[in-house]
Amino acid sequence: MRFFGESAAGGGARIWRENLADPRALLLLAALALGLAAIVLPPVPATREGVDILAVVDITGSMNTRDYKLYGKPISRLAVAKAALKDLIANLPCPSRLGLALFSERTPFLLFEPIDVCRDYGAVAGAIDSIDWREAWEGDSHIASGLYRAIDMAKDLNSNLIFITDGQESPPLPLSGGPPFDGKAGEVRGLIVGAGGYALAPIPKFDDRGNETGFWGVDDVPHESRFGPPPTGAESRPGFEARNAPFGAMAPKGTEHLSSVREPYLKSLADETGLAYAHMNGPSGLTEALAPVATRRASLGFIDPRPVAGALALAALLAVYVFFPVRERLRRARGGFPLQGAL
């Protein structure tokens, strides 16, 4: 009886040693351990560098101009701006935060202060998707005034700024130019992003119910500002009167009913405020444009090892149930011998 017990124990030990010598058994044990790790491992605290951003999006009428293309179809500047912001938050380092504001008339309207784009990605992406030109509260577009107030807002939030606009002032600026910037250049870092193509394009026109009815015509918009002193040569205009009609009796015709990115103007605003300028070439590229000018902040973040452990466990199982059986079939096809110690 004792002899039988000794033989059984010795045989079991031999089988166990043979199984452990099989790499597939070791891989199965590794897959089990890694699978358990993927379930129970907690996130690991780590200090990481992120950025805080306030994104301000121009939602005035000219941002509906369809001078971009996606999959061969025309797409509006506003749609591309939304896609570019979603691409940005998907590529920001964690932990980074983004706040969102809309611009119309002279004022940016803050939707929410910067929140964590990694933890709350779905909420931030949903808010970006929901941006609509119908949320504009005025039809005018005073770009410089809106930019200066956006800078003040970003300063109060201790954030970098991304201001997305085509730069088209409506009504046009007076000859004396726009309002002066009374802030400190470079105090807020960030980007002015020029939206739109370089060629003039028609601006869609909508009725009171939001239905598109065509495009703005030459007689639908003012082509010059009549604030401040009149332009040189105004005295030669029909109906000129120095006191009552210093700009003449007839409104001039121009191209303000058409739109293109006003890049020289936006670059001048960037120089004045200390911001950088980048053209929005499509639904990506904001991350690369922002990286050199953004202020990074060190804060506590987390590294989650569970996806790595789960991926390694899956790789081990694939090796056991795919790689080794295929290799054994190839050996048999070549007239070799099957692997010993098969499970």
C-alpha cells in the first residue's frame, strides 16, 4: 500500500513537471495571472503635465459658409471647428481640462468652466457636438471686442485660449480701425484660429425658422462703416454734404456679402495680444498648433495598468490557441513530429 502511494505521488510529480515544461502551460498560467490583474489592479497615481484651455467658438452667420470639404462634400466652417475641437480633446495629455464658450456680437458666453477631458470626455464631446449657429443672440460680429473679452475670461479662469473665428467683422470696421487692446500682450497664451478658405465664398441665408433660403446678396449687408470720419475722396461721392451726408447719399458696393478667412487681420490681432495664429486646415491639427504655445501644468493624474494587463492576457491566450496549433499543423504537413506534452 505504501509502495502504491509512492508510485502515484512520483507519477503525479512527473506529469506536473512535464506540463510545466510545456510553454503552453506557462502561457495559460500567465494569462490567468494577467487576467486577474486586469480585474483587481487599481490605477497608479502619477504626476503628469496637462493644459487648461478655454475654447471660444464664433457662431455668427459667416461661420456657416461651406468652403471646406469632407469626403468630397462641402462642409461649413462651424462643422469643421467642432470636429477640430473634438480631435483636440482626444489628443490632449491627461489630465487636461477644457472650458467652452460661444461668441456672437461683442461677447463670449461661457457654457462651462474647464473640466477634465479625460474623465468627462463624453460630456465635453457632447457639448461640442451641440454647438449650433442658432444659439447666436445677435447678428453682428465685432471680432476684436469679442477676442479681448475672451482673453479676460481666460485670464480669470487661469487658462490658455483658443479663439476660433473667420475674422469677418460685421458691420465692417471704421477707417480708424478697431478698438485698442488695453491688456498686457502675452499675459494669456494660446491661439487665434482662422477658419475658412482664402477665396471668397457665398454666405448661406436663413429665415426666422432656421430654413436656408439662399445666400446673402450685395444689397443685404453694409459694405462700409459710417462711424468716424469719412474716407478720403468722399466729397466726390454723389449726394455728399459735409454736415448731413459726409459719406455721400449712396451706400457703396463691395464684397462683404461674401466671406473668406481674414488672415492678415487675425494675424494683426495675434501680434497685438501676444497670441499665436494658426489656420484651420481641416478637422485636425489643433493639437500640434497649440503644443508650442500652451502653458503646461503639473498635477496629480493616474496611470491605469489594467488595459495593458488585459491585452497581455489576450496575447497569451492567442499564442496558446492560435500560434501553437498552427505551428504544429505546419510541422505535421512537413512530416515533422507533433509537440510533446500537448495539453
